[in-house]
Amino acid sequence: MSEGSRRGKTETICFTNNKGGSGKSTTCANLGYELSLAGKRVLFVDGDMQLNLSLSFFDEDEVLRMAESEKTLYEAVKHKKDLSEYIVSTPYEGIDLVPSTTLMSQVDYDLFTMMQRELVLKKCLQGVKDKGIYDYILIDAPPTLGIWVINILCASDYVILPIEASPWGFFGLANMFDFLNGLKEMTEAEIMGVLITKVDERKNYYKQTKDILKAYESIHVFETFIHVDSAIEWAQDASVPVAVYKKNTRSALEFKRLAEEVTKHGGR
């Protein structure tokens, strides 16, 4: 991104759920891609050692090459560096990435010895936000509730919680809400909404999921939900966003509608 790009307020959104397989990385990547198609400038931050967000835009060989380099999120956090120095361009206009590495598995240990350890990522991101080059910074969080996820929440303005429409989709959800409530004095991040993913309307789990969420009256649930769609898996296999793999597939159109909801929420 050039310094001459349009400047403005940058919103930071993280995608988190302490249950794996909820669709965090898939949602983060495809929502961000749709935001870029709407003319928004997006910076992805891959905060998970599984590298799935990075794999959404680069093939495996390139992701592993980046992960083995010095230009990763882990190196920035470990040395408390401005993330501006660790941004790489993607093949897509308006989209940049701070890549991850498997070394993120030890980031909690590294943070434990630091002063104000819960604010390290926020400080690393501050220079990027101050420049106002990006409309959105989207952070993919790992399925944990440790000090690293606290860092991600402290660096974020909003939280999106993807929840799988399945018998185990709500496993740990109450713990997730308790965790977020316990951080209110530490972070100003608001829950933008819960996104129901992997919906198969031949089964009753989607209705059950909606009914359970009604008990959380203060939590917004996005009108858009994401169906099970084989195009998502094929796109992941090809290391591209689903709308690149197949523009008019059902899930691509759903992520487009989700992007519209997100922009309306922030008034952008």
C-alpha cells in the first residue's frame, strides 16, 4: 500500500472461538476478500500456528517459505516491532498479509516474561493503524483462551464469533462469553456478532443453534449464515478465496452479504 492511499479510521476485527473447526479462518479470509471487492483496503493478520489464513491466499510452498523467514507475526511480537515492517502483498488488489509461522505455538511462553504482556500486539499494530491506510485489519485467532488471544482481543475493536451448526458447535461457548466478559476492564472490543457456519438445512441443527442463541439476548446474531458448500473446500485446496474459485457459488454470495452487514455495522 502506498503512502498516498486514502487515509481514514481503521477498524480491527478478530475472529475467535475456543472450539476448533468453527470456520474462523474461512470466515476471516472470505469476508476480507469480499470487503476488498467492495473497495475496502484490508490487512490480514494470521495469528494461528496452523497457518490457514495464510494458506487462503498463497500455496503451501510459499506459506512455508514465509513461515521460515524472519518476516512473520511471531518475530514482530517477540521483538515488539512495528507490524508495518512485516506486511507482505498478496496476489489480490487491496489485500495485504502479516504471515504466521508454526513458532506461534510458543508465543504464550514468550509473552509471559514481557511487561504489559497483554498489550504487545496492540502496540505492534499501532503504527499501522495510525497511518490509516487500511479500512480493516482482520485477525485470525487460534482456538485457545490464553495470553495470546487476550493480546488479540486487546488489539481489536470488534469480535466476530463463528459457531458451527452442529451438536458440538456450542461446546465451550459459555466459557467464551465468560472469558470476554472477564476482559471488559482490559479491552474495549465489542462483540459485533455471532456467525452461524456450516449450515445444512436438511438437518435440524441450524434451528437448534438459533434457538440456543436466543438465550443470549445482548448478543447480535448476523442475519447471514454460511451453508456447507463443497466450493469452500475446493477453494481451500486451491489456496484462493471461494469467490475466486467460483464467483457465484452459494457460499461466495453469503460471504458477500456478510461483508455488507459488517460495513453497515461500522458505518463504512
